[in-house]
Amino acid sequence: MSIEISTSIRSLMMVAAVALSAPLAPNAYAIDVTQQIKEIENSPADGPNGEKAVLASDLKLTPEEIEQIKTKNATAAIVMHYTASDWAKAQMAGQKKALDELGIKIIATTDAGYKAEQQVADIESVMALKPDIIISVPAEQSATAAAYKKAAAAGIKIVFLDQAAAGMKPGTDYVSLVSSDNRGMGKVAALLMAKALNGKGEIALIPHASDLFATKERVVGFKEAIAAFPDIKVVDESGVGGPDFAGESERIASAMLTGHPTLNGLWAVWDVPTEGVLAAARAAGASTDLVITTCDLGVNISLDMAKNGYVKGTGSQRPFGAGYAEGILAGYALLGKEAPPYVVLPALAVTRDNLIDAWPQSNGDQAPDILVKAMN
């Protein structure tokens, strides 16, 4: 039996289309963003250096290739920038599933706490174990580059997710880069914001204060899409650097709500900072008309959405599918099989209307009971 990345892209598009054609609240909004969302899903953005986006669903290993990989008794290390999020857990679950299917043993998993110096130390520690594969997302592109290059020079095959280390080339220094269409995700979040606001209002943005390609793309995408709505004004923007993303975001959002009493909407770069935005909105007793959108699909922001709270939608990625693709690319590397330089998973639009159906498409498992119960 061959292995393919089969995230059922077509069914995901249908789920998203149904959700977007439905109203976000009992009163129907005049703005219909369904067509724009379809176009975003069908045309994912290219990679950081203009690499052509190749869908994860195009990755394939034959039964013969799988058996060949299994005979190598290969090992892998997972070197993460941080693991304290639902996204990271889903990502690593996808990696494990693919690696298990290929008979590749995970011998180390590290968490740098979003600190480049810690990740450099993690890479050095992992190298002592002599893994065949490293799957990793750099906490910072430049500060970690020398460590990754040293690992590559030692013959370790590297699969990057979300961004590659600075100065490294696909096919030479690393196998491939896997990412969601982060620009598309930002665009989706903006369109859902515009729909919920009926095209009018004052909004504030909380991006990621980092050079991480994935999160920078989300801001670019959001701004590109929201610019189509001239009656929506961005009145404030302040980035969150971490590592306490929720706490820092709460302080920023609180200041924004105080400084802009007529603020209608808030966007945060992913679900963990959005948890801080939610905390600030609740503490301030913000109007239930306040609209929050984000990217990613974690439990806490989903619970708020399920309860008809502030969160009206998210431009989600598919971390489980991305992790699975990374594992398959590890198999490519062991075979010496040519891999596409940039592998992408399209954005997924999620509102309350498709929340339960979209959860497994994003996170790889069924929606948790607490979320299902919150929908009732």
C-alpha cells in the first residue's frame, strides 16, 4: 500500500465554502467573501525565495520505497522552536505518524522556548546522537544558521517547517521546507473580520515581533485583504515577542482597548496571543460586538467561538497534515529521492458554522468533547 498525503483538499474547500456562505450571527451580513476564500485556497502563495508552491497532497511513496526505507533502521530528531501550543502538538503528532509508518525512530524531541541560543545548544546535543534526520523550525533564522549548517555538513538530512535557516539552500543544505499558506491564512482572517464588521470599523493588529517567515506572511496577507475595505481603518499595531505570548498579548490588547474606545475589531497572529486578547476583552467588559479573528485553531479560541463569543473566525493552518508531510519528506531524503523545495498546505477558513467539521482537518483528530458540548 502506497503512502500519500491525502488531506482531502477538495472536501476542505467545500467545508469552508459552506461556512463562509452562512451568516456569522443571526443577522445576515451584506458582505460575501466565499469567492475570495476559494481563490485563496486554489492559489497558495510561493515560498520565501519565490519557490513554486507544491501541495502536500502531491507527495507520494510507493510500497517498494516504503519497504526500502524501513530496512535502513533510520533515526530522527525533532528540534522545535517551542512546543507549548495546540499547533505544535498537532504538528508533532503528524510527524510521529508518518515516521512510525516508515519505521523511522524518533530519538530526541527538544523545545527551545523560542530562544535561539537554546536551540543552538539543542542542535549540538542532538548531533551527538547522530540522527539520520532532523525535522525543525528555527527559532530565529540567522542566529541558528551556523548550527544547522554544521548538522548538514555532518551528513544529517534536515527538513524545515515554516522557515529555513539563513543562507541554506533546498536540495543542497536541506531537503525541503514545509509550510501552510500563511499569507492566505492572513487574508482569510481579514476577510472574516470584514464580513463580521460588515465592511466598516476601526481595528487593531497584534503581529509577531520576529523575522519568522510564516508569521510575517500572515500580517502581509491580512493587510493585503483588509485594504479592499476602505471603511475599515487599522488604528493601532503592536507586536508580541514572547515567550509569554498570551500574557504579553493581553497587556497589549488591554492598552489598545483603553486607547481606542471605539475599537471594533482585533486580530492576533495566532491562537495563543489571541487567548491574551480574549482575556483583555473580558477584563475590560468589551462589547459583545467586538470582533476577534486570528490564525490557527487551538482549543481555547475555539471554545470562545463555539459559545458565540468574541472570536468570529480564523484562517487556520493544517498542522497535523504539515507534520505528516515532513515525515514523508524524511523518507524522500533517506531514498535520495528528489523533493520539491517548498511544500504547502492551503489555508482553511473556520467559523462557528464549520468548527466541528474543520477540527480534524486541521488537527488530525476529532474535536474534543468540551468543544462539542460548547456548541449546544
